[in-house]
Amino acid sequence: MRTRSGRYVASIDQGTASSRCLVFDDRARIVSVAQKEHRHHFPRPGWVEHDPQEIWGNVLTVVAQALEKADLSPSELCALGITNQRETTVLWERRTGAPVHNAINWEDTRTDQLCRRLSREFGQERFRAKTGLPVATYFSGPKVRWLLDHVPGLRERADEGKVLFGTIDSWLIWNLCGRHVTDVTNASRTLLMNLHTLSWDDELLDMIGVPRAMLPEIRPSSEIYGEAGDALAGVPVASVLGDQHAALVGQTCFNPGEAKCTYGTGSFLLLNTGERPVTSDSGLLTTLGYQLGAGRPTYALEGSIAITGALVQWFRDNIGLIGSAPEIETLAATVQDNGGCYFVPAFSGLFAPHWRSDARGVIAGLTGYINKGHLARAVLEATAWQTLEVVEAMNADYGSRLAELRVDGGMTANNLLMQFLADVLDVPVMRPIVAETVSLGAAYAAGLAVGFWPDMSALKRNWHKAAEWLPTMDRAARDKNYRKWKKAVARTVDWIDEDD
Amino acid sequence: MPGRIQSIERAAAILRLLSGRSRRLGVAELAGELGLPKGTVHGILRTLQIVGFVEQDNDSGKYQLGAALLHMGSSYLDGNELRTRALNWADALATQSGESVRIGTLHENQVLIVHHVFRPDDSRQALEVGSLVPVHATALGKALLAHHRYLAAEVAAKALPSYTPGTVTDAYRLRRELDEVSERGWAGEVEELYQGVASIAAPIDDRRRVIVGAMGISGPVERMCEQRRPKAELVRYVIEGARAVSRELGAIPW
């Protein structure tokens, strides 16, 4: 039942580099897009911050621009959905709404020492058992603790609930509707929420040292949280999803065993594991998939590959052998194969499934035969091999093999890579016709909450294949290549010393 | 008009011709295209060579853009770059038209498919990226040829292979059709490559107003045409889609 007569859903995608607003119609077609970048501040090496007010201002701007481009008024919107960069931490005054510090970005590593101390003191296992996550600098809880320790007077005010914590979604909803909430997917990235009860966990709060009074209410990912005030006069804010979770929804991976991988600067593979959280013995993250409405949540296994698109950008900007990112494909196509060389981009260590912070990057198998084409090829192939490692870990944890992989993100424009990915994974790889799966996921969740779309089957029917790559590599070649890749990986570890 | 230096204008015209293609050109070809004596063109090319804007290929003796110019950021548009920029628009065209979308560029007298979006009906389809199709028997080809008339003349001078009874095999007919294509801004093809299949395409130009590729849709005649002419609504989608990609590449919208 539609409570508003609007024929469109708008999606706010607040990402690491920029904020965007996309407006969709009921056939999930993009009607308009507006985008605005925000600044990154690097006060010290390894520190990454944003200005929360700048982000909020940009969000308002892009929403207005998107509506204007489509010649729409807010009253024609049925709902507003929110998706955001995960883990980035904001603290603000309850009374005034003013931030007490810059937002600390998910890539920021200032909590490194704190994380190691927590790990030593309590053991990784205790955190993993409750949250599905390792204690790592990405996650919000330690960032909050850092701020409480380093900003004078903050802890007292936080204890009294005068200072509030939120990931970006909470910050946006606070400014839109005046409510302090978050959804299960965002909460699951704080190290403060119990994965099984879906609520803040006293033991975790105690270990990390964060007062309950400053925490938002945890809600499902699809529900009417409130109405947007001011310029958006009454539009229901009806979904919140961390970006990778939104992509899972946008790709309509609603059944257990369905998986998607978003190939961007870094890549994230999420596998829907159904109503039960699956423990990982292979270094993957157990996390929420989504929770649509008041029903049971859907869990997921997540494997993140830190350096994929970023490697191409590094190749372009630091090495200078290509003028633009797409040219990597042109250069790689000048040779038939990698010529025997392998590139393991462990720039900040190895992540899923190895988790070796003492590893650094390696190019192995070099001979006088190797030319820049082979290097370009190795750069692309690195993404595929890393994906295979994550998929194998997932198959082991989940107990059944992945049958196909849905992909999205910028790097899906690279045909050479996508074909190689299919060859290496030995399953069909497919790309949907709406590439904007993150924004679409938030729109879908919001639309479901207000009845704009009736149910998840309707969403599945909107998913259409835009391209498909089928495996062509023969088994022997694949196995040999993989063996060499693993040798290259083995050569990355044990690099960082105590005195580095 | 006072103040315009003729040799610079001619040099600019030569550079434009060399920057819009995926192959090299010889003095005779350039002279023919510009309607100038070969000696004049040769003189300009020599100076362009000296300043590094043009290079001569040792084997063929033909000319191409030189490194100095390429380093100024005006290299020809890489097919992979074109695909990346066009991705969202190609998807949108497929959704809007309900047909499969292809983007092609000129490659050695044929059309190279640099992007292919499936018909969004989840039917079994094979990705055609990397395949080559004939320039005279496809809408993509005609859209490209209409803006590369020297190549068109060269293609027409050789025998034009026939694929169906409808394939254009006559040079004069092809030229007339290309005149129409260039005037109205889109090309059509009805059962000229495959029986039962029709296609519509429009050119894509970039910041330098050089035609860098073409985008089009292709599908069964029954859906694509009305009385054997491409449907106006579909033609509009294709033109708008190609225009959107051109805008994306920096061409001034018209």
C-alpha cells in the first residue's frame, strides 16, 4: 500500500570519495544522478579524516541537484534510502548537533596500537565469537575509544549521553530526521554489536571502553525511520545499508549461496549464508547481509581484497606506463599471457584469507623476457587470483561451492579481467544491467519499506544480465598458474621487521 | 578573413585526420581528403615531423601522430577507455530499447566491437566484444563510414561482399546512403547482415569533435522496424544515447 503518490525513490550513496544521489523509477531505471566529492584530510601519516559538516552539506546539495536534473519535486519521491561508506566514525553534541571532531575514516590506522593491545589483553577469539570480526583498525569501536581517550572532557560528556556516536548513516539520519539510529549492517562493523542478538553487547562495550549512552538504536535495514525535514518536506527515510550490503541487495542475492563481488578501489565479495551466521576458519568476516523489515536477518560471509582498482591507479600514477586506468587492458592485450610473472600487491600486508600484516608487495617470476605488457597482465590477474583465494575460503567455510558470481563496480568494464576471472574461478561471471548496485540496493530496501515494490521477487525480476563470461581455461593450465600464484604469495610474507 | 594563417589551418586539418583514425595515412590519402596538391601536403608534413607532431612509419612510409602531440594529452581514444566512459549509457540504452547494444570503432576497414550489452531478457547470449563486423553491412559501420569518407571510398572501390539479398554491394548506393546518414545523424540496416535482424546506430564524438566510435542497438526486424523502416522511437533512443556518451567524452552537446 503506497502512502504517498510518488513514482520515484531516491538513494543517497555517501561514499569514501564522494556523495551521490540517484533517483530511480519503479523499473529500477536511473532517472538522474548528482555527485559531489569531499575533501580527505591527512593530519599525520596513516590518519584519514573528513569534515562531517562538509559531507552533510554535500548530501543536501546532491539531492537537490538530482531532483532538479529530473525536474522533480520532493513530493514525487516515495522514499529516500541511505547507503554509506562503512565504519567511518562521527561524534557529535546531542544538544547542538555539532561534531566534536573530524570523522575518522575506515582507512585510518591510528588505532593500530590500541587494537594490538585489545588483542593481547582479551584475545582475538573473544571478539570474533561475538562479532564475527577480528580486532582491526577498520572498525568503529576502537576509533570511538581513541577519541574518548584523546579529546579532553569527551569521556565525561559521552558517559552522560551528551555526545553521540554514529557511523555516517546515523549522522545523516540525525540531520535529516533528528533520530539517533543505525541499521544492523552498519552496527555490525563497530565491534560493539553482538552478531547473534543484534544488540549492543555489554562485554564488548566494557572491553573496548565505550559507554552505552552514546550509541544509536539498532534497527532493521528497511523500515521508515522518520521523515526528512526542510527541503525534502516529509519524504520518508526508509532504508539504511552499509555500501557492500546494499550491493548484495542491489544484486538481489536473496538466497543462501548467492554471492556478489564489487570491484572498485578495493573489492568485496559477500556470500549470502541465510539465516545463520557462519563462522570462518579461513580468515573471512562473518557479518550481516541485511535485515529487510522486522523479519529474521540474513547473514553473510565477507572477503575483502584491499588492492584491486587501486593497483591499476598505482600503475598509472606511480609507474606511469599507462595514461588512464582503462589503458591497462590495452597494454595487457599486447601479450598472450603473463609471461610467467605474478604480482602480489600486498601494499599494506595480506588481507583475506591470509591476514599477514608483515607481508609487502612482490613481483615474482621476472626474466629478461618480461615486458610492460606482461606486467600489465600481472596487475589485472592479481585481482582474479585474490578473488579465487577468497572464494576457496568461502567454499570451505560455507560447505558448498559457489556456482556463479555476480559482479559490479568500475572494474567490470575490463573485459580481459572479467574473462580471466571466469577462467580462474571456473564459474560463470555475470554483470547486471544496472551497474549502480549499491545505490539500487538502498533504493530497493527503501521502496520495500513503503510498498513501492511489493516483495523481493519483484526485485529479482528487475535483475537482468548485461554480460556474461564463461570459463574457457583448461584445468591443467589453471592449476599450474594457481600454483605459481601461491608461490608468489609465499614470497611476500616475513618482510616487515620489528624495527621497520 | 584577416589574421588566419592558411598553412596552420591546413596543418590543423592534417592533424585532425590523423587523430581520428586507428591507422596511418600516406601523403596521397591526406592530399585526396583535403583536396590539396601532394607537394603542398608533403611540405606541411615535413615541418610537422620536425616539430614532432607527426611521425613517419619506416615500413609503410605513412604518417601518424607523433609522440610530442600524444604527450599533450590528445592521443586517439582507446577502445577500452571508450567502453569505460560509455558503460552506464550503454546499459541505459539497452534497458530503454529492450535490445542488445554494441559500441564499435573503426579497425582496419572493419568495425571492432569494443562493448556489448546483452538484450535484457535473460536469454542465452554470447559476449561479442573483440569481434569484427563489416562496415558496409551494419548500422555501426555506416555511422562510422559517413564520417570517414576517404575510407568509405576505399572500401567501396573493392568488391563489397554480400551477406543477404539486402546487403549494399553497389558503391554508388553506399555513397548515397552515407550522405543520408551524415545528414540525419543516424544509420540503419535492415536484414543486410543477417536475415531477420535490423540495427540502428549513431556516431559518438569526443572533445575534439572527432568521431571516435558509434553506438547502436540490434534486434529482430519485427521489433525494430515498422514497414521495414527503423522505428522513430528507437532511433531517438540511440541518438540520445550516443549524444550522452559524446557529452561524457567532452564534446559540446548539440
